[in-house]
Amino acid sequence: MLIEQIPQLVANNHTVALVTVIDAIGSTPAEVGKEMLVDASGLIGGTIGGGNLEHVSIRKAQECIRHNTSATIHYDLKKDLGMECGGEVTIFIKVYSPPTQLVIVGAGHIGRVLYQYAETLGYEVTVIDDREDAATREHFPNAKQILVGDIGEECEKLSLSPSAFVVIATRGHRCDEAALYHLIRKNPRYIGVIGSRNKVATMMASLKEKGIPQDMLDAVYAPIGLALGGGQPAEIAVSIISEILLVKNG
């Protein structure tokens, strides 16, 4: 069954939509219970009857994938799709997606508060720091990974999905730059760095000298976070998670 393929696809950071015929009236190529599995590229497997019904339903499923939302859609085959058979079909599109991957580089005060917000939202969090006393299960109890070591080396080894979000907020400019150098080349959906405009400008100039293309540097959210005001760790974390939500759901 198609549904049995879904757990492995999701485990491999693949977002898919299962399209199921839940009602069919009159003359129609679709039968109740027929299914197909769709991803952002198109049909993976199965069929709901072929023809324009299937073509349009694949596009609807891809739209649901883009917005990470499920949907119930009713078609009058002649009126809506120009199909001569003239029946009616209702489909249900269910989207299955991996948890949002958030990488927090820096286990300090901002990172800890940000982790709490991310956990509430159900994100899958990885924490990276070079301080054993900061990156602990006590501070990040349910993080998927806590990586302690040289920040540049840990970031270089890390596997990122294209939909990942990255927040860099380490204890110093050198560590921030090392993290950004390695993670920006993995092309996450979002990458942001904490710091003043002067610090960010200096860092970007250095990374450009090291061969990072300008278009990649232009895509970095820096200084990170929405301009909500306030300089306390909790306030900064709110501005960061708000920006992430805006990008994720926008």
C-alpha cells in the first residue's frame, strides 16, 4: 500500500501528499479508495483514474505541499474539468512532512530561550557549541542532537535538509563566522546571524574573500530577527522565532 511508503519518505526529509478518492457519483474513472502519492516533483505512485482528474489533482496536491496543508476537494467532472463522463468525485489530500529542522549554533542565553520556543512549536532541534557545560541535556532536554566540539568542524559535518532553518548566535565573532562559512554552503531555507550591523558587514567581507558567492551572502538574515525592539535574551529570541515563522508560513 502507498501509505506504507510514507514513514520512510518522511524520515528521509521528504514531504509527500496522499491523494485518496473518498466519494464517487455517477460515471467516473475514479473509484472510492483509489490512491496516489505525490511529491513536489509530481507523481510517485498509484492512480486515481488517470486523465484530467488525475492531472489536476496532482497539481492541487503539490499546492498543498507548498503550503503544508491538507484539503478536501469536490469535482463535477464535466463542469469543472471538461470530462464527458459527467460524474462527481471528491478527493482528500493529506500532506505528510518531516518536522521543521532548526539548528541553533550557540548554547547561550538566547539559544536556550529560542530552543524553548522551538520545542513548543514541535521543531526538531540540533544544538551546536564548543562548551560542554553549555550544550547539555539539562538546558536542551529534548533536542534531537547536541553536538559539542570545534564549531567549524561540527557545522561542516552536519547534514541539513533544504527546508532547514539555521540560527547562529555563538559567544564570539570568530565562531559565528566559522559556522556561517560551513552552513551557508549547505543551502538551508533560512540562515541568520546575530550581531551588530558593523560586525555583520565585517563578517560578510571576510566570507566573500574566502570565496562565498555574493548571492549567498545576500540571502543571510543579518542582523537576525524582526525589529520588535528590546535587548533581553527572551525578547531577541521572540524576534528570531517570529522571523522564522514569517519565512516558514509566508
